[in-house]
Amino acid sequence: MTDIYLIYGKEDRRQVAKLFEFFSQTWSVWWDQMIRHRFATEIEEEIKKARCVVVFWSKTSRRKDTVNDEVRLAEKNKVPVVSVTLDGSDAAYGFGGYSNSDLSEWDEQFDHPGLRALVNRIEAVVPARHRPRRPATLNGLDLPCLFLSTSSFETQLKPSEAVKALNVSRYPTLLVSAWDLVARRKPEQLRVALEEYRKNGGFVLVDSGNYEASRLTNKRWKPSDLAAALSGTSYDWIFCFDDIRPSRRPDVAARSIISAVARDRSATSLKTLPVVHAPKKARGGHDIEILIDTAFAVAQELQPELIGIPERELGVGLLQRCRTMMAIRARLGRLPYYQPIHLLGTGNPWSIAILTAAGADTFDGLEWCRVVADMQHDRLHHFQHYDFFNFQTGVADSPVTRAAFLDDNIDFAGKVAFHNIDYYTAFMRELRNAISNNRLEAFIAERIGKAAAQQMNREVEGLFR
């Protein structure tokens, strides 16, 4: 029995083909491109066996007798009908009683709100058969994705200089803290750098500033500071002002996060993303079960492009964090769509690769402007140890990095920054290639070593299944 039968006009085949691909990640789907012998016979048989039909209306399909006949056949056989408009057109005469999902503004991205709403309607009729898989891209960003972070707190570069280096290197994604964008921090140079970065195609994600505020025990940091930071700043998405002391009741914690997203949306016309924290336990550590329940409730309600979760709250030790991430992904797998997860504060390459295997999708980290990377062994060292690795800079992939190495006008910190940007660019490209070639396990083992890989497989069951 097929889960979904697709009804459409041939003029809309290109769009429907993309939707067929997307739906097939979660359900068994049939459309007329699967016909082998007799057109009319096979269509009649498949509609009768389908658990629901999805009909795509457009200015051309609504006039086609074949489309209307297939819908009538579904009605005759009591097969549920889910109605969709591709261009704003109404359903054909006689079928106006069905509510329409609207894909007229669909940008062919699988994270589009209209498509997610359609998925929810289908899920109400036909429960998901397969666990949704990570898409290759999110809003045009290749997954997995690392946002290189900037901050004035405990880094080697001023935020404005860090953004300039990322811009020159054409690194595609960065995270900037609202902490550095409020008026009292004199953010003029940083804002100019961000605007130039975005003009050159870079993607900017703004964090709430709570990381710096909590580390500096600044209790005066408020949601109004985030709103003020956004004014006059060029960016793409923001994380909401997060509650770092959430309720121990998942439903209450989720409602608080949903309210925070709604509040912060009033300060921007761009995407506002939720952040989920785990409550602390009385004897130390964080309550993982509450974190998982809260993340699931937020995903169900908001269906956001990303849900942010601090890596440090996933547990003690990388393997425990890996198990927690797998548990979060397993719970989110009950949804009829794929919910991407962003891990806040993850910039170590080993952690990125292993937590990607566990189900995380995007990351941000300050390591690139705090330490120096050994390109040959994928290890991070003290910033001042760059002297032992600068020979790698001279043969780096990027001509910008090689030129910076030879430029006497660029100081020590700048040379390290370009070295690290080149490293992370290559690392993320190789990680994505390993995933697409189904060799992620080998990719990780090559970097952490055979003994560590064996320990990981013993202690984290099912990581690569």
C-alpha cells in the first residue's frame, strides 16, 4: 500500500518532482512517472491502494479532466484528499470544499514554512513511515555547517578585525554576539564590517549576548539589549534572548521559549530562532531528559529553521554529549519533517565531526580566534604555538592565506586567523564529502586514531547506523 499518491498537471512536473523527492524521505510515494504498462489501469489501482492523495492545483491543472477525474476516483474510494495550490489558483469547480495548503511562494527549499505546514497536514492523515534525513542544504547553506564566531571576550582578534578576515577569505558563515553590537561597545566598525561581509555573500547569525553576559556576571543584560543591538546591524538570522535558568517542567520551559521568540520577533523582520537550555541538577550537571522534552515541544510548535542548544549542557565528556545528541535526534525523528539542531560553542574539529554523526547539523565556535590548528593532524594547539605550524600556512589551499603569511603588515594574530580560516574551510568541505560518500566513520577514525575510534564504537552504540 502506497502512503501518498500525487495528482498534478504535466506543466507542474518540475516542481512536483522536487516534492516527490522530499516526501519520499518520510513516506512511500507514487506518481505517474512510475507507470510501466497501461496508464489508466495502473492509475486506478494505485489510487485505490493509496492511504491519501495530494492534489496540486494550478492555473493549468485545475482545467485538466485527467486531474479532476483522479480526484473524483479518490473520493469514490474514500481515499483522503490533501489539496495544495502551487500558484494561488483555487481548486477546480466541485472541489472547493477542501482547504488548500499554499505553496505559491515556495522557494524550493525544504525548510519553507508553507511546505512544513503541508507536511503536518499529511502527517495528520498518514503517520511518517521513515525517519526524516538531514537535507544537504538549509536556506542555501551546505550542511553540516560551521559558523565561525566573533567576540570581544577572551579572543585574539577584535570582532571587527575578525569579520574583515572572514570577508577577505570569503568564509561563508559567521556568528556575531549582540554583546558587541550595543551602543556602549562602540560597534560602528563592526557594523561596517558586517555590512561589507553580507554584500559579498556572507551569512550572519546574531547570538543573544548571554554567553558573554553570564561569563562576566553582568546581570543588567536584558532582551532590550538584543533589540538595541539589531538596530542598524546587517544580519540574516538571530537567536532569541535565551532563558539560561529554565523551568524543570518541559511544558513551562517550552512556552517560555516560544514567548521569547515571539517577543524578539517584534524587533526584527528576519528569522528568530529558539535556544533551549537544560536546567541544572541540584548535585551538578544538567537534566538531559527535560532538555529533550523541551526541544521536542519547541520543534512541534515553532518548526524553526534551527533550534540552538549549548553543547556544554549535553553532558560531561564528548561521548556522553554524543549519546545525548543521539537521544535528541531520536525524539525529533518522531516528527514528519527534519528538525535541524545547532550546537552553540562547538568549534573543535573532533567534536564537530562526532556530533555531526550523532545528529547535529550546524555549529559555532571561537576556537579559530583562540588557538592554532595543526592542519596535518586536525588538532588544536596554544595560540602562541603558531611558530611550529606556520610552514603549513605557506602551502595552504587559499591564496589569501598564503599572501597573508608573507605580508609584513599583518600581525601575528592576523596570520594565525587566516591560517585557521583556511583549515576550517577545508575541514568542513572534507566532512561534507565524507558524508556524501558514506564514509563518515572512516573520516572520524582517521583523525582520532584507531584506539579512540574503537572506544567510541563500544561506548556509543549505533552511532553510525
